[in-house]
Amino acid sequence: MTRRQTVVFALGLAVAALSPSSLGQAEGRAASFEGIVRPSTDLMLGFTVTGVVEGVNVEAGDTVEAGQVLASLDGSVSLARIELLTVRAESDLAVAAAEAELDLARNEEARVREAYEQDAASIFEVERASLQTVRADVRLRLAQQARREAELERAQALAAHERMTLRAPGSGIVEAIEIDPGEFAESARPIVRIVAVDPVVVEAALPISATAGVRTGDDAEVLIPGIESPQRAGVVSFVSSLGDAASGTRMVRIEVANPDGAIVVGSEASVRILD
């Protein structure tokens, strides 16, 4: 092979190596794409039961933690029911009375059977005494069942009462409150909005060809103009499995730490997937 043929052959290999997929992957790793900053969590919360609002415990702008009380409904009626069921569940009077009746019936049956063996009682009296014992035993089991039912009803009432307290499912910032004390809250009506902005998520629509090699966990670089330290490190947290045929793009989300709160939700950003 001549020197000229060798050069042509090498150029041919180099061109063949630059396939469309590899070019797309290189484009995705090198180019920057526009995106929008979103909160990592955006929740609209409401009660699952209806009632009159007794108190609102937070204000817009407050930082809340998981489990913190946001608002509560008037629970005076449910508390009275819980107290009544507690008395029933913890009382042993009905069971003790039934146990005493059963002991009495058993003693009476034993006395009648002894008298029957001495020909001092009829078979009818024996059967009657035996049935009285059975009835007393049933009354005892009914008293025990009633106590157990009261315990279950109390647990149910406690769970229902807990639903009258609206708690934060996670940490975040109260963005809006749509109700005041004294108002009637309908079931499933959104009344409190909580957003989490540390971290934030940058959503970017990348060309489908540029996402061939992008995977969850890949490092990314995010540029957010107008803030202190505008260049931030990020990590790919989501790559859509679907592409949009109309725009030829695919949604990618990059998670970016925001401990200083400088990154404002809704800001425009430029993202670049790193090698």
C-alpha cells in the first residue's frame, strides 16, 4: 500500500467512527441547553375531613419540618366521643358482673346435679340448670366482645380525630395559606402550599440526539445568571423515557443544591452535561 493510500484509509476510519449516535452524544456533553428552575417538591395540602377551622399555626414564608402542625379543625365533638369510648373500653364492670353470674350458674348446676344423683331433683331441673350456665357463659363472652368493640371504636375515633390536624409531610417553606380560623374547610380542598427549594430542580428539554448517553447520576454544570456564584454543580436526577416528536426533545432534570436560597424558582438556567 502506498503512502497516499494509507492516508486515505486512515481518514476513512476516522469518518466512520463519527457515527450519528456518537456525534449526538458528544453534542449533549459539550453543548449548553436552556432550562427552568423548579422546586424539588411542590405540595398543595388540605384536610381529608370537613369541619370548622380552629387554628392556623403557620404563616406564609415560614420554614416547616416534617410532622409540624399547619392547621387544625374544631375537635370538641370527636374528643367527647373518644372520652366516652375510653370509659367503655377501660371499664371491667360488665365483664366482672358476667363472670359472677357464670360462677353462680355453675355452682347452681353442680348443686342440682348432686341433688339429681340423690333422687332429690328431676332431669328437667338438671337440664334447666345446665342451660342457665350456658346462657351465663354467652353473656360473659358478649360482655368481653363489647369491651373489645369499644377499644376498636376508640382506636377508630382517635384516627379520625388525628385527621382533623393537618401536618407537613416533609420539610419546606409555606408558600401560601388559603384559609382562616372560623372558616369551614371542605374535604380535599387545598388550603396550604408548601415548596422545597433545597435542592431545586432544573428542567431542560434536550434534543433527543443529545441524550443518547445521558444517565441518572451524571454530573452536570448549571449556570444561573444574576445570582452570587452563578455556576453551580448538579446531578442528573431524571431522564424521561419518552421523547416529544413535535419538538424533537426529551425532558432531563438536574438536581442542584441550594443551601443559601439564592436560586429562585422560575429562574432561567443553562445546563451542560459533563463527561
